[in-house]
Amino acid sequence: MFPELKNDRFLRALLKQPVDTTPVWMMRQAGRYLPEYRQSRATAGDFLSLCKNDAFACEVTLQPLERYDLDAAILFSDILTVPDAMGLGLYFETGEGPKFKHVIRSAADVEALPIAKASDLDYVMKAVTTIRHALNGRVPLIGFSGSPWTLATYMVEGGSSKDFRHIKGMMYSQPDVLHALLNKLAISVTDYLNGQIKAGAQAVQIFDTWGGVLSGPMYQQFSLMYMRQIMDGLIREHEGRKIPVIMFTKNGGQWLENMAATGPDALGLDWTTDMAEARARVGDKVALQGNIDPCVLYAGKDVIEREVAAVLEGFGHGTGHVFNLGHGIHQFVDPERPKYLIDAVHELSRPYHETQYDDLDALNGVE
Ligand code: CP3
């Protein structure tokens, strides 16, 4: 049904199969730092019109691939399309980020909230299929969703937040209400991701952008538990190929073992976690994705290459590493800079793949 995949090193690295060089993509690789993106957004009218029209979503998904030698494409959409489909009325106010017309604050609000079905997000499914065809097998297509906790922060706060006072207030004073909300979100997200997989997504990533604002015990109960529920319901093989799952909790470096135990193929790391240490802790169970500080892209070529080399050295020899930024690329980055990073990853990582090592113990026995 879809054209044959020509570059599969991203999928191979996630499944810890040998690769020739470390694959690389960047979170938020399609976005405002690219003048061609800003042009498309102006033509479409606004950001949501880009997301809701499959021709536009496809156009902007492919833009970074035209500029850079990336090993994966990521669906152009937003995590907040799911609460929008649940009737919350998503809109964007310039300079203020996302907002909802309706917020969730009470047991009655949660009770009245419908579960979203993939069919309620038909425009996303259509975009996935359109992009997959347009990619013509060049690189794999990543689908994604927000984690239940991260989506709930926007739904309860009504937009972005610094202190999370409404949702944390709910968590401590009405935990049952929050659990009911998170359960509805977990069911919705599972169907949404499975819908994307059936529509053509070849890997999926769960963005838990705000899990790291929780204490350890609260993270386990209110974020990780619902990601586990999703993990248990995801399609893991489709049309004869494995569908790797990447779990990314920003600022979740303390909980890698707990995350790995829920069964993802890979964990995303932000730059506050040391790559070598992460590999020593969970590298036998999962692949690792990350984790250069996105601000490195404000520096020149030499510094970018030095920092890329440091992350590659941190991971060390063998497969199981997907290079990425530790979080999304910033809108003020000069679009010339990512090229230095991406080319450096491909060049400098080759020696790490010349011999395949099964694990770090094997490495210790090699001169
Ligand atoms: O990675 C990609 O290229 C795919 C596209 C993508 C977007 N949002 C496009 C976008 C992805 C994967 C997301 C995920 C997303 N959206 C997250 C999780 C990842 C993360 O960054 O932590 C979150 C928390 C959101 C919610 C959201 N959407 C916010 C907070 C904002 C405003 C950001 C800001 O700096 O103003 C958005 C808008 C958004 N999503 C833009 C893009 C390109 C900018 C919109 C514009 O063009 O003005």
C-alpha cells in the first residue's frame, strides 16, 4: 500500500538493530525557525489551519527534510488536538500560546467530557496517510500524542502554566476527579495513536512534557500509570513490522528505570540527564533518544560539533541511540545551524558502529 522504506536506520536503532551511523531527527523540526514554515502558516491563515488541512500539514512536515539530512519525519500536528476533539475549543493567542474556551475544574466537568475516538480526529489520520505517501519511503514517519498528565495540565489550567496550581490543587484535594480525567485521556490517546499507526505512522512518541514537575510518588500515580495504560493498549506490530514506541518525560531522568519497566522501545532524554549514566542504568532494556541542549544551536559550527561529539561519546559504541535535541528546537535558531548538527551526527558516529557490541561488558574486553 505504501512505498518501500529506503532509510530505516531510525527504526533499526529504536529496535537496537545494527546501523551504519547514528540516526538523527529534531523535536519540533517543522516550525517557526524556518522561513518557509512561516510562509506556509501565513498562506493557511494560522497554525490550526495548517494542522487541520492535510495538504498543508504534509507541506510543512516535509520542509525540514528538504533542508537537512534527517532520518525521520514527524507528523505536523499538535498534542492539543485531542482535548480539542473532546470539545474544549482550542485556540491560539499570539504570543500567549494555546488556550481553551472551556476548562475542566470539577467532577461534573470530567463526567460530561466525552472520550475522543480516532474517528473524531479524521483530519489527523488523513494527514498521516498523505504524508506517508508523499515521503515515498525516504524516511519513516513518526506519529505522536501528549501523555494524559501533560494534556490534563492544559485542560485544567486552560493553557500553559508556570506553577500548575489548578491541576496540582485537584491532584491533592480531589485525586479521584483527576484519576477519572486521566483515565478518559488514556483511553482517548490509545485510540488516537492506534489510529495513527493504522493510517501509516511507523513509530510513535508520547510527549510527557510536564511529568517532571511532579514529585516521584505523584509522577508514578498521575503520569506514569496512565502512560502504562496506553503502552498496554498500543498496536506494536503492523503490516509485518514492529512499531517502536518512544516515551519522553521532560525532566524525568530520575525515573528511567520505572519508565523502562512499562515496556517502551526507547526513552527520550532531556539534556539534564547524562547519556552515559542513562545507558548504564537502562541501556539493556531500551534504546535512548536525545539529548543535546537545544541552545547549542545558538553557537557556531565548532561548538555544535564538539557538543555532538560529547553526546555520541556519552552513549558510546553500538546501536540503540537515536540522536535528538533534549527538547524542541527554539524559534529563534538560525536555520543554517541544524545542518552542522545533523551532518556532525552522521559523520562523527560512524566509528561507533564499525563493530557491533552487544553491551558495555563486551566493550570493556575490546582494545
Ligand atoms: O515536532 C514537530 O515538528 C511536530 C509538530 C509539533 C508541534 N507541537 C507543532 C507546534 C509537536 C510534536 C508538538 C507537540 C506539543 N505541543 C507539545 C509537546 C512537545 C513539547 O514541545 O514539549 C506541547 C506541550 C504542545 C502544546 C503547544 N503547542 C504549545 C505550548 C505551543 C505554543 C508554543 C510556543 O512557543 O508558542 C504550541 C504551538 C505549536 N505547536 C507550534 C508548532 C510549530 C507553534 C505555532 C505557531 O506556528 O505559531
